[in-house]
Amino acid sequence: MKKQPYILHNIKMKRDGEIVTIELCHTKQQRTYELLAGNTTSVKGINTKLATSSNGIFQIKVPRTGLPQYFIIKSENGDFSTNLFTERVLPLNNAINIRDMGGYESKDGRFLKWGLLFRGDQLSKLDKNDIEILTQYHFKTIVDYRSPHERQYHPNKFLSTVIQILNCDPQSSFSEAAANVVDLRGENEKLVQSIKNGEVPNKYLNDRGENVIESYQDLVTSPVAKQAYGRMIKAVCRKENLPLFHHCRGGKDRTGFGSMLILLLLNIKEEDIIQDYMITKTIRKDRNQLKYDLYRELVQEKSYLDYLMAMIDTRKSYIKAAIDKIYDLFDTPENYFQKHFGITMDEINNVRNFYLEEGTQYDR
């Protein structure tokens, strides 16, 4: 059974095969609730009643072949409604971190539309069923942050709906470990050997993740990153490129930074930006434990293991360091996008008006 790490602040979801459980949280009073569904992101199209509940918990059949499905929970007497929502993490077999970026709240009280922007890990291991599901989301644009080496050895599977692929490698330190490496064990061995060879300064050999923080901060002003992420941002600003999927190898660092930029551009609240980033920590928990076990086969020194785990961990301090540097250098995100990426304030307002919508949520 796969529990969704986060949907909305008042919605929980989990999937067991074709059965999806939806729970309305923080209900203030007893009501009869209705679960409505549809295959559109327009609230007016969410009008098929699937079930009723007296406690806000629903269990329904949602085949993966029928995705995407969007939902709203309303009270039977009409005095309550949630915002539109869906499964955030797509239920794929061979990609664990592909997810919809919709539903987050902006500083002016609007909400990011679902079904337009997606983030994730690479598409190199997709099986037939995964490809079928992703095709149903009609991605038009893929932004790939991976290095040429990564793309060569782990090429993405073909999706028939995609009309353009933008290779936007920011040449960050996060891709260096992949250089001349084909498999996971080779990557681990190279990382451990680099420590033993003295290539990692001693000041980083601890659990503080200072090198990761510095790498995130470097992306804020790096000329190469400016070109790569600037190309991505311009793609996001063009409606004809949507839905857009951006990704790196694991969907944590390069994609995490890119997602932060998108959400800042769209005026999303900082707590939701951080929430979006931290979802990866939950998703990669089992994978990181596996990597830790593999590291321990190669090295026993605690300081080395602390450093290695800090590298693969997902921490609020990492993304917060990048956000804080933008404010330190440019005072506001709007100044950053105008001065660093050449996006005008009119373009910023237009893109916000397109991606953001009023919520349906109310509780009288």
C-alpha cells in the first residue's frame, strides 16, 4: 500500500492496487460528504458522484489505466467544499518521484492549477504500463537537467505526446558523481574513493551537509545554471509547452532547485515551496537506506558515512539556503527573475494569472 506523502493540508490519500482511500482531515462538524470526480482540471467538470460518507473517508476503485482522475469533496447540504485535488505522486512501477506540482497556495490566496507542471526522476526504466500512464497525462515538453553522460547511459523512454525535449544541464556538483559511471555500485565506489583520496576537504566530512548548501547557493548565480534554468523558465512561461515535465536523475537536487524557481516565479508561499521539496525525503526513504547499506559495505568511518548520507538526504536547510540567497542578493524573487533571467514584471504577472486560480474551498 502506497501512502501519498502530501496532497493538500486537509486531504490524505493512499493506493493499494486499484483501490484508493481518500480521507478528509480536520473536519469541524458532522456532515454527509460527497466525493465527486472527473478527468478534467476544471471544477465544473468534477461532477460524477462516486460515494458518500459520514466521516469524510472514502474507498473507491481508480484503475491506473483511468488516470488522471481529479476529485472534490463537498458536503451534501452545500456548506463545505475542498479544493480540487488528485494523486500527487503518480503510481508508476519504475519511477518513484514523478509528481504533479498543483494545489500549492500563493501569497495572494490563489492556488496552482493541477495537471500543468510535473517534476520527477529520470524515465530510463519505465515499463510498458508506466509509459501508458504517462501518455495519459499528455506531456508536451520535457526539461532534462541531466549531463550528457547521464543521458547517454540512461536514455529516457519515448513518450508519444512529447513534442520537444530541452536539455538544460546546469553542470552542478550533483552530476559530478555520475561522470564515467554506469551503475549504482560504480557510483558508490567512486564517491568513497574520492574521500579516501583526499578529494573532499575535511571540513565537509561530517553530517552538516555544508557542501550541499554551498552547491545550492552556487546555482543561484552560476552563469551556466543561469542559462540552463533560464531556458526552463522561458519554457514554463509559454502555454503551448504545457503540460511540462522537468527532471534530473533522482528528482531531488537539480529538479528541486528548478521546482523552487518555478514556485517562486508563481508567488507560492515559502512553506509550500519547502513542502514540495521535502516530499522527496519521504519518497526516497527506502532508497536512501539501501544506499546507506551499500556505503557501509565500502567504508566504516563514521565521518565518511555522515558525509555520504548528507549528500543524498533531503533537508529543509538545503532549499532554504537557496531561497535566502535570492532574497539576500536581490531583495525579492521578482527582482531576481527580472535582473538575473530577463523576465519582465508584465511576464511575471501574466504567468501568475495563467497558472493560478481561485480556490473552491470554504467552510461556513
